[in-house]
Amino acid sequence: MSLLQIEGLGIDFGGLRAVNDVGFSLKPGEIVSVIGPNGAGKTTLFNMISGVYAPARGRVVLDGEDVTRMPPHLLARRGLSRTFQNLQIFQSMSVLENAVVGHHLHERGSVFADLFSLPAARRRSKASEDSARALLDRVGLGRAAEQEAGSLSYGALKRLEIARALALKPRVLLLDEPAAGCNAVETEEIDHLIAQVAAEGVSILLVEHDMKMVMRISNHIVVLDHGEKIAEGEPAAIARDPRVIEAYLGAQATEAKHADG
Amino acid sequence: MRLSSKVTTLLILAAVIAIAPVFFPSSYYFRVGSLIFVNGLAVTGLVILIGYAGQISLGHAGFAGIGAYACALAPVHLGLHPAFAALLGAALSAGIAFLVGRPILRLKGYYLAVASLGFGILVSMVLSNEAQLTGGPDGMAVPELGLRGALKAIGIDLSNTEFWYAFSGFVLVLGAWLALNLHHSPTGRALRALHGSEVAARTVGVDVAHYKLVAFVLSAVYASVSGSLLALQNKFITPDVAGFMHSIEMVTMTVLGGAGSVLGAILGAAILTTLPQVLTIFQEYEQLMLGLVMMLVMIFMREGLLPSITRRIRGRGE
Ligand SMILES: Nc1ncnc2c1ncn2[C@@H]1O[C@H](COP(=O)(O)OP(=O)(O)OP(=O)(O)O)[C@@H](O)[C@H]1O
Ligand SMILES: [Mg+2]
């Protein structure tokens, strides 16, 4: 049984068909990667699945329920969580508080209890703080907990977003380029973390430009080009697919050549 | 042990309120003090709205007007004790903020500013035009709160200005305590999160529309109580309390002192309440100097006075 099912999803910006007729599905604990060249529509696809954009066509089905065009905060309640390619950090809050906010759904109480700092409110805050610290340790940011989030490096903020997204205890996690800006060691750590989270039964939808990482950890790969799905399958098959090599891997190879030269 | 910022703020506030009278040369200063506290209460509410949630309102004097006129009207027409009239005003403000906030908080930035401005103008127009009820632009009398008499009966004998200094100081500390509690609570974090990134707040499950409304309603209640205190201590009220200038003053105090910090915003209220009196030495250039000070602070200390100063002191300490 698939946990997340995408059917014929599409959206236009003005005359541009940013995403068109994209469909695939995601089983519990599975890692599915979406790859494709810059501007292929990967982030737009994520934005539609997570309720940030309203798709013009198609459906998103989460655990049997049609959740198309549902606002993000209601999707979060149903266990869908995400990170952002262009960082969305609460800059003026501490690193710890950023991770604590991820527990929002578990710590909600009455405004009255919060105003008067009633024991119930303090208990909820304490519980989410403890859990947030554990998550920060898990992404290697335990020592930075008290720092202002704005002072962290790009790679560290990427990991902070993962910690915040994990705080929801999601069933489906969408990661948009989690390893961008990270060095080789950090990339490997994120790689392990993703595999670990998936092993706990969380379904992961991943967008990542680091092909080695994608090929290593994905169970299934979906390839987008110009908003259309041009191929999907197991990593080995995708790596051999001539259309994919032309549209994406080829383009990257050319890029690499330019970089070397 | 390091004191939490909440305890520090409350201690500083309470100590200043308690100790300042020692240096007062005349009873006039008690009067200035209580005006600072009344303004301080309104800006503490705006810290929740502007500083925590990142939303703007240029119409909050409208709620001060509702609180003020509730104290003038409810005792006469409903036979309520002025204290309960103030509570009624606060409840009314909360209800109106709930109804008004829903549609206008969908707007952002200057659209929200203009819409909230419209609300404030609406309230002051109603207060001016319903002359039969409110006395119109000439204003109306407000009954005595009566608490001073009760205190006298139990042996605490305060002059009128001393009483209002102490009482509004007490309400301010209470208001600051609630706002500081909120800051470190799940609700406060949700507000600050949607300030930082609305889309990220939504994806972690924060119902952004709901929390903006919470901040709007809470700040309206603060403004309303502030208006009630002003009416009760002046024993007279005019529609100016709900006027455009008063709304602008409230926001200016908040932003000048530091919208993100309760103590900072109260400092802003203290400065803008007293500065005009101090600047009278510049005579006809008083307004000019005031404007200049405000511009310089915003250019050189964008976060507001207090946060900028503490940041600089910390930076030097390290
Ligand atoms: N809000 C928007 N308004 C207009 N056009 C948009 C919007 N968001 C995305 N686009 C366009 O849609 C197309 C797909 O963009 P998208 O960001 O989804 O690509 P991507 O695959 O994530 O690329 P990258 O690898 O660079 O992150 C691009 O042409 C982009 O310019
Ligand atoms: Mg993208």
C-alpha cells in the first residue's frame, strides 16, 4: 500500500507549464528521489505536495485521503513535513527554539495557560525542549543549541531544518536539497541520517543534486525535465537510461567538464 | 545562577517604579509617571503584535477609545462599577478585534497598516459624532474608580497622583509579566515563528491566521485597559484617545524603544512621554528636536534603543 500517491499533478505560472502530469507513489519507509536539471520543476512539485502552491491539475493522496490543495498546517497534522531549498529559518530565534517550534503540534495548549505560565504550559515546553535537544544532537548541532540561528553556516542551517522537520514526527518527509552547501563529511552524515529515518518507517521524498548520494540511498528515482516526468525506476536503471543521461546526467557531465577546464 | 531575561525584566521594572518616587521633587512627577505606565501598557500589547508576530496596526488607539468610553458610559447607562466597566471594555475590544482582525490580518505590510488605520479612524469618528451619548468632541466625565477610598479605609492613605502612580505601575508590571510569559510559551514561539517565516511556520503546523488573530486580540485588550486607566485617572475623556495621533504615538514608542523587547518598548514609552516636556527648553524647536531624535534612533539603531544598546554592551564584553 502506498502512503503518498501523486496523480497527474500540474501547475502553470503565466504561460509556463512549470509541472505537468507528474505521478508516482511512495511506500512507508521508502526513499524516492526526484532529480532533474535546474528549473525542471522539482521544488514546484514539492510546493504543491506540501500545500504551499495549489496545483491546477491532479491529486495528492495521503494514506487514502485526498489532500490536494489542503493548507500546509493541516498537512502537518496528517504527518507531512518538509525542508526548504532556499532556507526558511526563524532567524532571530535560537537554534534550540527553531527545533522546539517543530514540536508545535505536540505542545499546543490554551493561550490562557501560556499567558499565566501555568504548570501544564511549562511541562509542554519542557517536553518539547528535551526532544528538540535530542534532535539537535542527532543532526550534530547539539553544541550550537543556545546560539542565534542567524549565526550558523549554510550547511548547519540545512541540518537545523531537518531537525525541525523531524520534530513533527512525520510519516512523510520532503527534503529539498538537504546536502547543498555541505562538505563531504557533512554530506555523508546527512546521508546516514536519511537512511536511518527511512529505516524507522518514514517515507522520504528527496531532491538532491549530489548524484552519488542519490544513487546510493534511493529505492526509486523519478526524473523530471521541463516539468514532465521523463523516466522513473531503480537507480541502476535510471543511471543507464539514455534520455536521463541526455537531459540531466549529460548536462551535469558538461558542467563538470567546464568546472575542470 | 544567571537570571532569566523574564525575571530580570520584571525586577528592573518593579525596582524603577518603586524607587523613582524618591527622586520626585513634586507631585507633578507622579502624574508623569502614571502616564508613562499607561502608555507602557499599550506598547507592551504592541510588543506582542509587532515584536512577536511581526504584524502592524495603526489603529490600536481605537481599542484604547473603546476601553476609555466603556469606563465613562457603562457606569452611567448600565450602572456598572467603573472597574467592571473597564473589564466590559476589554471584553468588547477583544470581540471587536476578533471580528475586525479576521479579514484585515489576511493583508500584509502597508495594506494591513492602511486597513487598521481605517479601523482607528472609524472608532474616533463614531465617538465624535455620537454626541448625545459621548458628548462629542468636547468629551465627557468619567466616574471615580473608588479604589483609593477603599485603600484609605484599610490604612493606606495615598494622594490622588500617588495612587494612580502606584496603581498603573502595578497594572503595567502585571501586563509585562503576562507578555513575558507568552514570549517563552508555545503560543509565543508560534508567533515569533510566523514572524520569521510564514511558510516555515505553516509547514510545522502553525495555523498562521489563528495566531495572528490571537496576537491582535491580546494587543487590543492591552490597549483597551490602557485607555480605561487613562480615562479613570483623568476623570475626563475626549475622542482624541482613539485618534490617529494616539495610534501613531503607540507604534512609535514601541519601535523606538525596541519592538522585540518588553522593557525596550516601555523605555520607548517613557522617553516619548517625557521628552516633549524636557525639550520645552528648545521652545519653538521642540517638535523639530523630537522628530530629529526619532530619525536618528531609527537610522543608527534599527532594532530600537534598548536591543541595540544591550547588543553593543554584550559585544564589548566578549
Ligand atoms: N512562484 C513562481 N512564479 C513563477 N514561476 C515560478 C515560480 N516558482 C517556480 N517558477 C518557475 O518554474 C520552473 C520550475 O522551477 P523550480 O524551482 O521548481 O525548479 P527546480 O527543479 O527546483 O530547480 P533547481 O534545481 O534550480 O532548484 C522554473 O522555470 C521557475 O522559474
Ligand atoms: Mg529547486
